[in-house]
Amino acid sequence: MSGFTAQFAAAFLITVSLGLVSGSLGTMIGLLLAMSKSSPASRFKAAVTAYTTVVRGVPELLIILLIYFGGTIFASKVAGRYVEVNAFTAGVIALTVVFSGYATEVFRGAIAAVPAGQTEAAKSLGLNAWQRWAFVIGPQMLRLALPAYGNLWISLFKDTALVSIVGLTDIMRVAFVGAGSLRAPLTFYLAASALYLSLTTITLLSIRLAERRYPALGR
């Protein structure tokens, strides 16, 4: 087990990087899609609804496999030769798609929960659309979305384990290899569980800290 300590440490960093990159990109995409879906004048409501419906209706593992193998086929056709998509890149794209699909609905629900009078008041003060989002709707929406948004991050870090199926050397992959080579599955899977639990615990504490940081927003 001691020989795998360095591998677990490296895998932990890969898992954290995968989660942070995917979550950050998914948050930006989800927020933009939620804004588009919430706008009365938006022409993309149907497309956004279809996107979130498909993403939430298809298992995360299947999305990872489709993007990994589909990306390889697409890249190979473009390059005119066989090109294998990097496992980390495929994982980031797949988890970003999943995260953004769920985040869109979380943000949309939070936006809808902001009283309409807030927007009207902002308009009466002469604020343009971006100023209304930055100073009125956005802060209130953030406070309302935090609990569900935090759950998305917890689910994201757990879903990173699925990317090991396409060869990414993350926590789950190292645990699987170690369990097989040393024939000590309980030891390695308990170690992996502890690492994932540390990530989800840190995420949960961060969200609770953010909720206390903005106690007045959304009330």
C-alpha cells in the first residue's frame, strides 16, 4: 500500500483538477443558458430545454463514453488519421456537459424565484440589462441557488470516478489497479472513499460558508 501513496497523491490532484475545470466551465455555460431561458424575448428556449432534458435523461457514464469515442472518431476524420482523444479532455467535456445541464435548471429556478418587483424597481432606476443582472438579480439569485448548486458540486466530484473507465489515472483508477495488483480491495477502496469524502466535505463546508457570507440575499 505504501508504494501507492505517491500515485494516490497524483491521482487526487488529477481528480481535483478535473472537477474544478468541469465545474467552472459548467457554471458559466449553465448561467448563460439559464439567462437565455429566463428571458421573455429569448429565441433559444426550446433549444435550451431540449439540451437540459437530454443531459438529465441520459446516464453520466454513457455521456462520457459517447464523448470519448465520438470525439476520437470526429478528430480522426478531421485529421485524416487515427487520433485518440485525451482521457482528461474527454472527461472535462463530458462532465461540463452534465454539470451545465443541471446548473441551468438550478439557476433558472433561482432566477424565477426573484420577485418581479425587483426587476421593475431596477428598471425604474434607469439600470440597463447587465446592470440589473450584476446588482439586483444576480446577487439574489446566487443566494437562492446556493444549496442546490452546492449539491451539484458534490455530485460532480463523485462523478469524476466514472472517467476512470476511459483510462484517466484518477483516484478510482489507482484504487482499482492497486486492489487488483496487491489483492487488497478493501484497503484500496476504503482509501479511495476517504479521499472522495474529503473532497465532498470541503465542498459542503465551502457552500455553508458562502451561505453565511450572504445571509441577507434572497430574503
